Amino acid sequence: MRQNKSYRMDTHPSHRRCTNASIVLGRMASASEMATCCAFLASDDASFVNGAVLVADGGARSAAAARAQ
């Protein structure tokens, strides 16, 4: 039986450099930062949030939109 060597793409150095360069904050989010977003959506503070998308990408989407113009 052949075993495939696998790795997480976000830990590969060249992928990490490319990804970080495309994020306004210059880095990927930590697990606790993503958990904070989830905790907010699950909390009473988000009780009036309905049908919205919470984008937690460090500004990558806005940077991509600016580059496209």
C-alpha cells in the first residue's frame, strides 16, 4: 500500500508567502481570531444579524477588489 505524503497548504513556505502578500494585514488569522468571529455570531450581541456575511479575511477581499480596478 502506497502512502501519500500530505501537508497543509498553509504551512508550505511558498504558499504562506504568497498568501500573506495578498492580505492587507500581512498574515493569516490565528485560530483564536476565527473563534472570536464565531463566538460573536453565536452570542446575543449578534441577535439582530440576519442574512449577513461576516468576512474575516484580513482585508484580502478588499485588496483583490482594488487590484481589479
